[in-house]
Amino acid sequence: MSASEPAEPDQLALVAAPGRRRFRTREPEPLAGERQVASVLVDVGLPHLDRPFDYLVPASMDDDAVVGARVSVRFAGTDHDGFVVARKDSSDHDGKLARLRRVVSAEPVLAPEIVALARAVADRYAGTVSDVLRLAVPPRHATAEKAASPEPPDAPERPDPGGWAEHVDGVALLDALAGGGAPRAVWNPGPAADWPDLVARLVATTLSAGRGALVVLPDGRDLELASAALTALLGAGSHVELAADAGPSTRYKRWLAVRRGAVRAVVGTRSAAFAPVHDLGLVVVWDDGDDLHAEPRAPYPHAREVLLLRAFQAGAAAVVGGFARTAEAEQLVATGWARPVTPSRPAVRAAAPRVHSSGDDHEQARDEAARTARLPSLAWRTARAGLGRGPVLVQVPRAGYLPGVACGRCRTPARCTACSGPLVLGQADRPPRCAWCATEYPSWRCGECGHGALRATVVGVRRTAEELGRAFPGVPVLLSRGDAVRSSVEAEPALVVATPGAEPVAAGGYAAALLLDGTALLARTGLRAAEEALRRWLRAAALVRPGTMGGEIVVVADPGAPAVQALVRWDPAGFAGRELAERSGLHLPPAARVAELTGAPADVDDLLMHLDLPDGAEVIGPVPVDDGARAMIRAPRAAGTALAGALRSAAGIRSARRTGGSVRVRVDPVDFG
């Protein structure tokens, strides 16, 4: 589309009055000989301006204003950055076009396929292309841009299948990749599987066919494991890591190596989903249920959905992997878009540890407190026996000391009388305080029954370590949590207390694992509470030795809960199928599309007023929330594209009128409910 921006002056035309001195006019700089018009995506971020605008290309910029180059243009009276997305001979605009101000960099950083991907992501999440490109293209670093990239390595030999031979259709998946095909799979490895090595073999097989591969992982710890496996299999220099914690120079240098085709294998965190890999043949997302895959910046895309869009557009293979299976991944299987790839049941039984629930009938008869105690006797016995064979993992859902407390008599959650925030205990010698406003309550009384004693609803990792240290004197207690994560522990007996995702790898595997506070995990509000609990448990269980080698797990939760049963049977697929069926009956994601609107009450109402909803869509709310008001819009899955389009259109009307404040729009938020 063309720009409606008025042109800049092409010359100094100072017209003198009669009888006065006339000044010589400056001739305008000639235009480029061919393709004199550049279509530019201007970084303005307003929905009603979410399209390319046409500018004239001066002859001096002809060689540098290539497709993908960064440029500066005049727009609405101010200078803005942008990207050249096309060069053409003429414009559809009838008026006079402005000229490019300057070429910031002649490096073609924006590939055409990334422009198409950004457009698709913006359409999927009711956002703008400019917002998506801020996520896709890292800031320029001039020094790194001047440095040359290495020569691309030769294609490696196809590796042997390794652990894929134990998977049903695992070798067939590798054969399809080696033949240049585009298979689509939902992959759930079995207990104790070396998932980084399996990912590395997927990548190496794709590279052996002369195509590129892209792997996205939730955090830096998984990134290190996958990168080490690739180095071990293919050698140094075979891939690059793209992560936010790398310095701007290092990250941009690596990103440029990918853009220039010097490297065809990328492993990284969520922003790497947009990495401009040449001849893309495979995308992999690992542990797609981890909420770190959800981008916290507009338009809030999920890495899994970005990669699936890339696979569709590029004709590439797609693998969605994890020890657990999300309802979204199950939807891919249920619709036939992807095929399941899992180990055979005999292989699962041989590798799985023995799983016990503290609340089953046998333990209930043996220990009357088995269903209510945080550390029932079964957990103590299992930990004591496990310490005789090696390290014991203790997974605690929360960091801190006592993150949640309730009345010791009636179990009513303890809340602040000033702001209604939850009360917490930070230290053993301090009174409870509000987690929101920090008000302390040295003489707290329950508002329901008047009782003055508190009990923990969820105990933090530090308090758990303290209790275990007293219960097992002389046994080392090691902590691993968000601010101090251990990568590994030795095979000697020790109690390793860790938060989910921070569990160290034990040499030879853990002898036993205690999964605490399962009841509290399952009782959380939110659509994904049970799914998230099982995801955490399976990741921890995968670190435990097989049952044939004495590996045992105790999960402190109701044995009848579907998530507990799925853990006992190691059946993530069955659990995901049940979750998907329940959500389909309730018209919840992924069986339906949901959009969340948050902002000032008047702004939310204004946006809703301009919405032209598709058939079958319904508005829930608005309701008051801490930061204003929130409304939910639910639509059939088939109407998801129409819903996103309606939201973009309504936002465009509001931005064009420049009235009211902004409204945050999130499509299919991971924390829905």
C-alpha cells in the first residue's frame, strides 16, 4: 500500500518578492534508475497504520536500500525507523511521495519469509506487524555487523537412530527428515530418556539432508543441555545459541551468522522462534507446556504457535515434544495434523520408577494422616530407604519459607484486612505479613471462626530444607531454586530440595523422589492446574532411576486424581485426551478461542462497542480487576481468525480516533481462568 505522508521538500525554492534578490534553487537529487519506490514497514505500532508505506529512493541510496535493510523515514512529522520490504517501479499512490531520509544499515536483516511470518503472527494474536518485528529482529550492533561471519560447515553424515529406535514410528520420523520430507509429530519420550540427545539426532538428521533446523526451549538450563548434546554429536561450530541473556554484541553476531547462512542449526529460547534459518526443514519446541514459552510483550505470542505457523509456511517438519502432553498438542493429534511418537509400552515399563500415592487405601489404613499430612510416613520411609542407595530429590512447588497460610482450625485462607491480599510467613521468628501491602499481623485471628493459629497451605523450599535437615541429621541438604540453580549433583546420598524446573541431574539418577504439596497444586485455580502439576511431576520423575534399579517416587496427593493416575501409569497421552475432551465440552481452549481484554473500564467498554463479533462469539464480563476491568470473549475455534480480525479492526478504529486509553488484548492466554 502507499503512504499518505506528504512529501518532503525536494529543493530550496525561496521565491523572492518583486524587486528583491532571487536565490538560486537547489536541484533535487535524482532518483534511482530502476525500482524507484521502496515499500517500508514503519515502526509506528498503531493498528490503523499497520501496513507498508511507499517512499522514493534517491540515487545515492539505490545500492543500500535493499529489501530487508533498516531505513529512517519521515512519518507524521517525525523520523521513524523501518524496514524495506519491497522495491518496485511505481506506486499506487496518486499524490507526491516522500523520500527515504537515510539508510541506517544496508545489511538485509529482514528476510521476506520473516515478514510473512510476522504478518501471520499478528493476524493470529490480534497485534501489529511492528510489534512482532520488535520480537523477531534484535537491535542493531554496528561493530558486530561489520565483522565477517564464518563459512558454513559441510552437511554432516546422518547419525544412527539412538534412542529413537525405542519409539513407535521414531525411525520413520528420522527417515522422513533424511529424505527431505515434512513430518509432523507430537513426541513424548519415556522415563529416564536422554531428551537432549534425541533432539540433537533430529537436528543432525535434518542437517544431513542439507536443510536447516530450529529448536526452541523454555529456559537457559534446557538450552545448555540441548547445546551440549549437539556439540557432542556434531562438534563445535555446528550450531548457535540464541538467548536473551547473551550480550547485545554476541547475540547480534550469532543472529547475523544465521541470517547470512553461515549456520543452519539454532537452539534458543522463545525469541529464537523467529530466527531467519536458511532452507528451514525442521522446527522443534520442547516442553511446550512451560509458561516461559509465552511472550510477555505484545502481541503475546506463544512459541509453539509461532513455530507451527513457520512449519506451515515453509513446508518444514514440526515436532512438539515434552515429557507431558498439553491439550494443545493433543488437539494436533486429534485433528490429524500431527502423529504421536512415543516409546513402546514395554520400554516405558522397563524404565519407569515405581510410583506411590500417600493417600491410597493401603497407606490410609497404615497412617491415618496419610491424606492430610504434608510429609506422611510413606514419604519418610521412602526417603530413608532411598538415602541408603543414593541422592533423594524433594520437589517443592514454591520458593520461600511459608508462601501460603490458612486458619489452623477451619482452613480458611488467611488474608489481609486492609487490602485482602494473602498472608505469608517469611521467617520463623516474624509474624505473618501481607504479600501485597506488607502489613504485619502479630495477633492474627481468623475472621470465620476466631481461631488464632495458622497452618501452612504451601510450604516453601527453604522451610522444607530446614525440616528435612532436622529429620535426617548428618545427611547433606542441597537447595536448588530460581535464584541459585544447581545443574547436577553427585551420586552420594543427599537430600536435594528443588523447585520445579530447577531439579539438578543426579549422576546415575535419583534413588527416590518426593513430590510434595500435590493436593495444593491440583487445587489451584486456573484452566491448566492439573496439566501443570503433571508436567512438573513427569519432569522430576524422568530423573529417577527405573524401578528395576530401586527407583521410587512418592506423590503427596489424592490417588484418585487423573493427574496422579497418569503419573502412576506414565500416560501423558491419556491424560491429555481427557483434558481436551473436558475442555471441548466446556468450550474452553484449545477447543475454543478466547481473548482477554484488560484496561480502564471505559476503554474496555469502548473497544467492545466497536467490535463486530463473528457468529458464535460471546462476551463474558467486563468485571472489575486490580488494574481496571477485564472482559473475556469466547468464540468457536473455527472463528478464531475472524475474532482476531475483529479485535484488530476495533483497535484500529480507536487508534485512528485517538480517543481513550489503551486496552491490552491477549488471545488464548496461558493463564486463562
